[in-house]
Amino acid sequence: MNDKYLIWETYPGDGPVIATAIHDGHKLRPEVSKIMNLSEKDRLREEDPFTGEWTSIANMRIIGLRSRFEVDLNRPREKAVYLNPEDAWGLHVWKLQPTTEIVSRSLDQYDAFYNAVRQIFTKMIKKYEHLVVFDLHSYNHRREGLQGAPADPETNPEVNIGTGTMDREFWTPVVNRFINDLRSYKYFSRQLDVRENVKFKGGNFSGWIHKTFPRSVCSLAIEFKKFFMDEWTGEPDRQQLEEIRLALNSTIPGVLEVLRELKGDK
């Protein structure tokens, strides 16, 4: 594959914690851009901008470079290219339907990504035994427009932790410590609303990790509601972005402590 069109970037580093932001990307390769119907603003609304910045909490980082509207790394392979409006929140993605060749090239990228992650994780498991992935995402809660009412906070927590694809009993010490530490963080003198499996249970990436490395890698699918930005204009609140990064960073010592305990049990 031509490296010029790789859809992710890996930042190697030491330690058993990996931070990923696979929906951070916004760019399109030229042949996809030519037939794309959506404006940049429309695409950005459904992407996860700024999540790549949060990956700085870990030494080992993986960040998506390209838009999910080119190929979605968090969907099953057969759904990774949005061919119909129902695949993409009712949006009409294409001016012209992508050819079989265009779809095939997008899926080649998808396959290359998962093959690379498999190799990276396999190597890291040999060194550290257990890994924890912070699978970072964000989600919309103002779909009624700039002047519309936000989604009901009862069913839309500020932070949704998806654990539905893992062996929850085995990974209980990691999950509970992470959630408790994130809840305990003083976020501008208050606590974040952190709940488990309310809005999302985890996407394909975390699901694939748990299927491939069930008791070696714990992937926490972390979805932040876009309270830290205007999801219609794309403008971020820089102060909140940084505070979220600090909140996530505050959970690293506890996760590392639990991993040391897991390693000691074997």
C-alpha cells in the first residue's frame, strides 16, 4: 500500500497503556473527495475532532488521519464504507456512488489498519502481558440544531464507558478503577457524569480487540458527549478540552496499579 494514503499514524512509546482516536481524522483521499456530497462542516459534525489531542495521556498512541466518511475503522468491515443514507444517520454521503474499485481501496486501508494493530499489540503483550486501550470517541447531543433542545441527560451521560464487548468479570478491576478515578476527578470543582453502557456498549474496534486478545487487552470505549465544543460550528472550548485531558490523565496511575496486580496474580 502507498504510505501516502495510510489512514492512521502510530506514535510508539513504552508502557502497557495505549490511547487511540480512530475517528479524529478529517481528510479524504482525492478520488473520494471528488464524489463526496457532504460539506466539510457536515462531515466534521459526525467525526470526533480533538480526540487525538487527548491521546497525549499515553506514550503509545494511534490516531486516525482520515474521515470516517472515507472508511470507518469502528464499524464491521462490511459496513465500513457508508454506501446508503441509513449507514450514516440519514445523510446522503455521495454525489456519485463509489465504484467497486474505490470501495476496495478503502477496505484495503481498513485491513492494513487492523493487521498493523494486531502486530503492535502482539508484540506489546509479549513485553507487558496485559494492555489497556483508551479507545477515545465523542458523540453528538444537539441533533435538533443550534437552537434545539439538547438530548435528555438521563440517557446521554457526559462520559459513556462502553464495556459490552469484553469479558466484564475478568476485567472488573481495571474497569471499576478507571470509572471510579474518572468520577473522582474534580472537573472545575464538580464531578463528571460517568456511566457505563448507557448510550454505547463499544464499537467494532473494541469488539475486535476483545475477540482477538480476550484476556490480554482491555479496551475501554470512552465516549465524551460534545459538551466541550459546539457540535454545529465545530468550535471547541479549549479550557474544557484541556481539563478533559487532565481528567483522563488522572486515571493512568490507577490503571497501571491494577495491571501490576493482574500480572502478579499469574
